Amino acid sequence: MTVYVETDFLLALAKDSDWLEGSAESALVEYDVETSPFSYLELLLARERHEFDYVPLIANLLELVPVGSEAEKQVVLKAVNYYDEGMTPFDAFHAATAETRGTAVLSSERDYDDIEVERVPLEPTDDE
């Protein structure tokens, strides 16, 4: 049986000690688990509180707790790299989504100018 898991499941596996760790490990044996990129985004946000070594952690967790498709997996992996390069978690996931979909980002956020994702400026030009 396939079940969808959310961030508390990932945290139970990621943290050194968690009250749900045993239940999560048992569920890995009993069920086919999957999640979404949103859970991995939330895990990045929680990282600041729990101080994970997030790059290998997320790569390993993706093997245990996959997302729905190969494209979603690429979004997570690319987002982690962008986050590691200094982007905010949300901007990293937006950039990774646009890159994976092969589209530009319409935004005023200039962090996109420093990566491989094309940014279409949202801010007004001098002509406007």
C-alpha cells in the first residue's frame, strides 16, 4: 500500500532523536511511502532549527521517501543546490521548478541573475 507522508515523517528520520523515529522506521518497512517537493522545502526551513547536514541528508532521504516523479526529484535536488549556494529556500525551489520545466522566471528577485535560470524582470523599466 502506498501512503503519502509529510514533513513530520521526514523529520523523524532526519533528526538524531525523535519521538516518532520508531514509527517512521516501521512505516518504511510496512508501506511504500512517497511525498512531495513541499515536504522537502519544509525540511529545508526546519534545517535552521535542527542544523542538519542537509545536502547528503536530502539526497539519502529521496531514496527512502521519493517524490511523485523524476521531474519532482530533480526540482528537490536542484533546489538544495541553489539553497546551498545562498538562495532562500523558497527562491531555490522556484528557480529549480522553472529550470526543470524549461521556463524563465518573471520576478524582481535578482538572485536569479546569478544562476542558470533566465529571469524576466518584473520591475518597471525607465521607459515605464
